[in-house]
Amino acid sequence: MRNLLAFVDCRCRIVTLEHNIYFHHIAHAVSHHLNNNCSKAVEILENIEKSEGDVSEEVLLYKISLLEESSNLEKALMELLSKRSIIVDKVTFKEQHISLLVNLDKLDEAKKLYLELLSQNPENYNL
């Protein structure tokens, strides 16, 4: 077992010392995620968005997956749809969209997207 509390503390201290380095903030969010504190991780990522303006699609998708993991499904779906233009990987976008719709019990809408993805690549066994 790893000492995750010490990891969180370490990342927090590093962010305090070098607050202008983007990567340190992401590592700080990851430390909270590993410590089962998704809400704090999301808060950190939202602060990055506010201060940096533009964040990578990977950070956005990570934030959305954290929202989904913390059962904040409506917010995750709204975030995903509002960031549609930033997310370049449309397959990942659709897969995440389907996952959220299924978890929200919006099965008809999810089925439509699922069939669309399946028609694009019928050999994708990950769907």
C-alpha cells in the first residue's frame, strides 16, 4: 500500500512552491483522485481552466471522467457537450457521451450514438 496522504501533501507543497507550472497542478489533481477525493481533483482542474484559459483535451476528458466517477453525471454531460469543439478525438467524445447517457438512463439517445459508432468501425470490440 502506498502512502497516498503523503503523496497529496507532497504535491500540495510542490504546487505552493512552483505554482506557475501547469504540470504540477495536474499531478496535484491526480494525487487527490488516487486518494479517492474526486471532488477536490475536479476543483483543482477547474481552477487550472480558470487561470490558464485553454487546457488540453486530455485534461478536459480527465475532468469529465472524474465527474462521472463521482456520480455527478449531469454536470459531466453538460461539460462534455459544452467542450465538444475543443475535443479533437471524436470517437472518444462519442464513447464518453454514450457512457454518460447510459448511466443517466437515456438509453434511446445512447443507442443512436452507439449504432453510429458501430457503423463507423464495426470491428471495434471495445464498444
